Amino acid sequence: MPVILAAVWSPLACAEDIQRSSGAVGPVFSDSGPDAELYGAAAGYPVGTRGTATQLDKLVGVYTHFGEIYPSRPVVRATTPWQFKRAPEPQIAYSFGTEQLTIADYLKRNPVTGLLIARDDTILYEHYQYARTDRDRFLSQSMAKTLVGMLVGVAVSEGRIKSIDDPVSTYVSGLAGTEYGNTSIRALLNMSSGVAFSEVYDGQDDIARLGRALFVDEPRDPAAVVAQFNTRTAPAGTKWHYASVETEILGLVLRAATGTPVADYLHDRIWNAIGTEADASWAIDGTGQEIAFCCFNATLRDYARFARLLAHDGRWEGRQLIPRQWLLDATTVRPDDGYLAPRVATPFFGYGYQVWLLPGEQRRFALFGIRGQVILVDPASKLVMVHTAVRQKPSEPGALREPLALWSAVLQQLGQ
């Protein structure tokens, strides 16, 4: 399959003027950002190639051109776009440690490529850095996992998946007789299969092996690729352990159960219906199977449309696209599943159906991806925050503390 190599980023025409007059309402663009010189500003934030995709001076380019560097399946924009309203930018202040900061300070301190805050149908804040625009498609990384989790719910509602308590091998015959084949779909949704899988981003772990097999090596049956992880260390449904391979298997289940590529199923059930304004894409392996655990690419406002759908518990302008009960189940810990609860599954977050759960009395949840990809959702206020970034390391201890501090302030100040 041919690979498109984009050597130099060239600005695209924006949906709205880059220069805004004082008091105008619309997105704000900046050619710079924190440590811009390290990220390749002088060279126009070059994209590079697959071989240089993780180099620091290529990250900005790669994270907005991933679908061109790697083979991808398009997800065509909606036939009829749905438009957000806009309101003047609010003044947002937040506390972090001993410091009192503004949202402008946040952008100066963090390598954010795009930041959007919306309340229901109205965009309140939309800023871009590092010469990115509202036409760029931003790499999701693991935020794509929640897309998969929601599509499983749609497939269940259509009877294509009979029960999430079915074992995986019911749908993926290539995993029959393996530990993952004997694991229920529910356990995969909750990342509690009990099958060993290491994900520490050191280049030698299981996620690196999985990535090389799907992105780099000669095309192989993806079921055979995931079958190599076949050591059970705990009974299924008893212990939470983050493992991207489990989302990859859910993608195989979806493809087998629906008879449709995952990207096409997303388009037909969700992407078109929420009125997306731009084409998206999803990276595929050498066999044409979507790499389900990552690598969806979309514009910031289209991510915000999906976040709004989640904030409305799967309902869009009077039409239920994802079953409401599925979304409630996906973002709530069952009484018997205490090991998934916030501050139990991890020191802070809990875990649902391919979605992170925030602690507190209110039901709030999040989508996360390495290097700072974040979507935060508050169903009560219908506030959402979409945050794309190019952090220097894939995973850093404490990297989410400041985004969450900003989110907490957004909820306090705008959650009316």
C-alpha cells in the first residue's frame, strides 16, 4: 500500500480568518508555542517520514499529518454539517500548586496544539498553536479507544453482538483456543482480561511489539498478531490493567460482527449523524484492519461534536445514536466491580467501557492519549474540553495534573 510522505507543512486556508479584530468571536491562531524552536518552528514544523515520526522536531507535523504518513481509511464528513454557535471568550483562571494562572498562561506553559471548550451547542474558547489551524486533523492516540467502546454498544443494540458476556472467540475464530479468545467482551471493554501485556513506552514493551507488527512488519492476520499475548496472570474481571491490545481485539470483534470496516461503521452510525464538518481518517494495518487502539485523526471541532454526543448520553438533536443505557453503563462502575472505581483502578481515575472515570459524586469522564491528547466531558453541565498536544515524552508522571486543574476551574466558572 503506498505511503504518502509530506516533507514540509504548508498552511491551509482556514474556515475563519486567522486575524481576528478585537472583540470578534472565532478561533485564535498562533504560529508559536512553548519551546517552538525544539518542535521545528524554523523549518515550518516539518512532517518527516515514518522513520522520523517520533523525533521531537517532527511531532507537530506528524500529529497533524498522521493519516498521510500511514495508510489510513477515510471517514467522510457529514452530508449536512451541524454548526456550533459561538460566544465571546470567557475569562478563565485556575489554581495550580501555589500559582494563580489564566488560560493564556496555560497555553504559554504547555505544548498544546489545539484547545477547545464548549458548553452544549456553543463554543466558548478555541485556540491553536504551532501554526496549526481549524482545518488540521489531530491524532487521537488512545482517545480512539472510546470510539471503539461506543461502537460496541451500537453493535449490541443492533443485535450484531448478542451479549458482551460472550467470549471473543464467538466472533473472532482466529482466537479460538487462546486466552484472549476465552475472555469475554465485557472484560476487554473494562481492560480486565487478566492476560499479561506490558505498556510502559520504553520501546521494548508489548505495545512496541504490537505496534511494530501492525505498522511496520509484513502484513499479518491481526488475530495471529494479538494471539502471541497468551499468558493469563489473573482471572478475567478481577483486576484492571491497561492494555491497548484489548481494544485491538474489540476492533476485530466489531469487524467480524458487523461485516463492515470499523471506520465505515463509525461513519454510518455516528460521524455522519453528528454533522461533522471535515473528513477524518483511521490508520489501518497491512490487511486493511483499523488499528483500533489508536490513530484516529479529526479536526478539533469534530472531536468536540463527538464529545457533545457523549455529554448528551448518546443523543444528538433528538436522535439516540448510542443507546443511553450503554453510555450510562460505560461511565458507571457496577457495585460488584469495585476494582474499576476511581482511586482503586488507579490512584486517581477509574475505568469504564474504554473510557476513564473521574472521581467525585458527579458522573464525569475522559478520553486520554499519549503526549497530551485529552477530551473531558461533564454530562450535567454539557461542558466539554478538547485538548491536543505534543508532549515531549509519551507518558509523564503528573502530566495530567495541570489540564485537570484547568478543567476543574472551567467547571466551577462555566458550569451553570
